[in-house]
Amino acid sequence: MQITDFLSKKAIVTDIKSTKKEDVIKELVDALISAGDIEKRCRNKLIESLMSREALGSTAIGQGIAIPHAKSDCVEKLIAAFGLSKKGVDFDSLDGEKGVDFDSLDGEPAYIFFLLVAPQDSAGPHLKALARISRLLKDKYFRDALRSCSEDKAVIKIITQEDEKKV
């Protein structure tokens, strides 16, 4: 499985404006809606599913990466949005409110986001996609290359090159 198999090429945000977990999720869900991958009427339901998943445990895996994900009947196939925050999204809540920020495993801000939405009944592809994204993002060179991107075409090029290397 390759990331380009499920990444929506029209749902790439190279300059995320949000600074809080829920707002980042909303921004990426909105990108999927704008791309035509998710119907607008599903927006709130999907955000609720993603936030419920976050409540179970953070999807921030450390090293500046977060992979918010959920299953939903709003999609018929696995789909992902990509986001990049130049400033980083702080994982440690400043106001003490639990669940406001990503609670990263290493306490560092997140810069790279893959938001993944899978059909309700697709355990296999969902887990394979999470594993694939995690495996590629372990490579510091790949992370740094993604973080340096300022346009969606560059993101797609880097991900495509990496997909071709590590099949």
C-alpha cells in the first residue's frame, strides 16, 4: 500500500493556521470537503468521530507528527488529508484544559499531520495505512523534506518519491 493510493491530492494544506487540536482537525476535514472527497453534510459528524478517537488516546506519535484518524460511514473508501504547520501545534495545554491540544508522546509540537478517514467496516486497510504512514515518517530526512514544502505539488512529489522507494 502506498500513501498516494489514499492521499487526496486536493486536500493538502501546506500552511495550517490553527493552533489547537480540534481546529487543525476542522481545517483538514474542510480540505477534504473542498476537494470533494467528503460531503459537507458530514462535516460535524466526522469531526465528532475524530475528536472521540482523540479522547481515547492522542494520535500524536512524537517527532513532530500527528495522525488523527477515525472510521466513518461518511466515506466509502480510505481517504487522507495532509497538513503542515509552520509554527507547530503545541501539544501541552497552556490553560490546563485536557484534550485541547495534541498530547504528544514526546511533548513536542506537531508540524506534520495526516488525517485519515476510513469506512466503518475497513479495519485492514485502515491499519495498513496507519502503519505505512508511521513507517515512512520514522525517516528524519523524509520528515524534514515534508516540513520544508511550501506548496502542495512539492508535498505530492516527495511522498510519491518515498512511496516508490519503500514499497
